[in-house]
Amino acid sequence: MPGRDSAWRQGSLIVDAHASNLGLVFDDGGQHRVVVISHDCDLANDREPFVECIVADIVATAEPTFTRARNVRRLHLSYTTGEGQTLALELRHDARSVVGTAMFDAIAANPDASVTLNADEKRALKQWLAARYGRPAFPNAFENRLRRKHKGKTVEQLTGKLLEPYNAHLVGVFFDLDTVRFQDLEDGEPYFLRITVAYDATEGGPVARAAAEKAASEISELFTSVYGKPEKAKEIALESSVAVADTHLSLADLRRVDQWRLEYMSLRADPPEDFLAVGETPA
């Protein structure tokens, strides 16, 4: 039960029968599992009035597009069963529920011990939850310029599309607007932009590096084609687009830049689902 000696952790699964008794799921043929998303410290706090959960869909496999917090609206998590099989779940923010701690305590004594969530997957869950409220909004003038049409699509859509083949190897795409990162510039005054395409050096190695370098090169070609060379650009002057290993990104680097993804379009009510990258910091 929740408390200092609790076995509950963020990412724990509720036993199916307990989830049903809590009114979180009904007899649906085993198509859902309930994931506890309250922070570990909140689960250990006797004064916390609620336990937060997400009713997740069971999916056949975890799709790379939705793993590692790449999508701010959907997350695919992979649990390991006692038999060594993978249980893949899809989490959505609109499937959140809260349960009173007293009721949770009375019904769900312990988490489902038949499945485990490894450290990388739990980190992805934390980043996904944090990215919901922590993702940056770029200046409106900058985003409007990213929406310039080229061959029937906006530059941001084209950027997202060209990154799709490389997503499995990337941990983040970062925009550095230097001192004007929060300013709406006047027409004719360009944003000087530096882009960093961060790749997974530990797991991806040379393959990930090659993918990131190709992505960075294609971004450079796209921006130059649309906005012109940096010295002549009037809207966005791309000074550099480079691939960098995630192991070479320092805290100072991350404080200077903002992570970009297609869904960051200035508080738009219903942004497109397809996008890139991870939460506020790399996994």
C-alpha cells in the first residue's frame, strides 16, 4: 500500500482484479492495464490524498515513434513478464484517472509482481509525464516563419517528415536562438539559428551517428533551399546543423537550447500527432 514501506513505484501496474474493483477498468477482454503514474515520493507520502493512474491500451508491439517520450501525447512502454515476454502498453494523457488513497489502500495492496519495468523505460515515462507541461513555446514570429510553405507543406512539416526515418536513433533535436529565444523579431530581421541533432551514442554507436549526420545535412539543405544562405536570409538564418552524441551534451548546453518538435507550435489547440524527439532532456 502507499507509504514509506510501499512496494508501489511510478510505473507499477495494478493487478487486473484490483483495477476492476477500483472502477478503473471493466470486463473488456483484457485489452487494458492500469499504470500508476504518481511520483515515487508521493506514493511514499501518507498525506497524499490521491493516486494518479493511466488506463493504458495493450498493443501488439511498441512502435519506435511513440517510445522514449518522442510523442508528447502518446507513449509506448515495454514491460517484461516473468516468462521473459514483452508486454507493450500505449499511454495517453486523456486516459488519466485518480483514485482516493484510502480506497486504493483498501483494494490494491501490492503492485503486479509478474511484470517489471526497466530503468530506461521508467526514465522514458518520467520524461513523457514532464514534457506534458514542461515543453517550451518558441516565439510566435519564429514559428510563423517555420510555417512558410514549400512544395505544398510547411517547413516544420517537411522537417518532421525528413526526420522520421532516423527517429529510432535520435534522442533530441535542439534549437539555439541565442539571445532572442523569447523575442518576436520584426519582419526582415532574421532569427540566427543553430540546430543540434542529438543521437544515442551508447546504444546506437556508428549507425546512430551516421543517421544523425544525414538528418542534420538534410535539415541544412531544406532550410537553405527555403530561406537562403545565412548571410542573405531575411527570416531564418541557419548558421549550423550538426550531429552530436548525447554523451557530449553538457548541462550548460541544455540550458542554452530548447528542444524542438512539431507539436511545439505555439499553444495551438490541436497540433499534429506526428513529431520528433524526446522530453525536456535526453534519455
